[in-house]
Amino acid sequence: MTTAVERRRDPLAVRRILEALPDWFGDPDAIDNYVEAAAHPDFESYAVTADGATIAIALVHRHFPESAELHLIAVDPGSRGHGIGRSLVDHVATVLSSDGCRYLSVHTVAESFANEAYAQTRAFYLGTGFIPLEEHENLDWPGPSVIMVRALSARKAHMDVR
């Protein structure tokens, strides 16, 4: 299977992929919100395609020039486990870094809420270079969320000493 990553909006693929992942995206209102975000210009949209079909999607919200949030990443169930999500995160990180972005964050369900699907999600993020930063209640949902962050590029401290 030959895959390619491209910047493009594909709200229909977002809906299709999220509806196929009910352990993570079982709330129809949440799916609608992600589909809306996929069409909104405030979000950069990246799609992984294979044979013309979108098999993975990432939405990025650039809050400041130095930082961005990985608002969504999802891989079609039939394509999971082949490194597609990892390569998508790395691609996004490279694009952001080349544009001067230094940090990429992501929110997910915290470890204090026992859930196997989200344990897999946290392991995925840890494996792609994210580290836990802080935990909050009622951030993205009524339960605990963890904010994780990944440094994108090292910037040397510059001091002008006279």
C-alpha cells in the first residue's frame, strides 16, 4: 500500500473514520464538532491517502506562532497498526517546526479514568514524543483530561552581553 500525506480538508472522511472508531468517538455531537472543525479555516487539515481514499486525518489548531494543538488524529480501523498515525504526527511536527512552531500539544483522556482505548491513545502519544504536562477536570469532557506536549525544535538561548 502506497500512502501520501497532503494538506487537504476532507470532512466526509473525518465523519467516516470517527464513526468507525466508537471506542474513542462514540458521541455523535463530538463527531459533528470534529467534522465542523475539519471544514473551518482556523484548523490545518492533513490527510493520509492510499489509492485515493483518506485513511487517516489530523486537524491542527495553531494558537500562537510558537505553539499548536493536535486537535484530532484518527486512523481508519483497517489501517491501524502500520505506523500511519506515527508518520502523520511526524509529518505534522516537521511542517510546524519548519514554520517556526516549537511546541505541539494534545489533549486526551487522563490515566486516572480507567479506559483501555485511551490507555492505547496515551501510549501512542508517548511513543511519538509527547510527555504529560498537566491534568484537568472538565477540560474537553466532564472527566479528567491530560495535556501532553512535544518539543518540535530546540532553540538556543540568545543573550546579548555587552
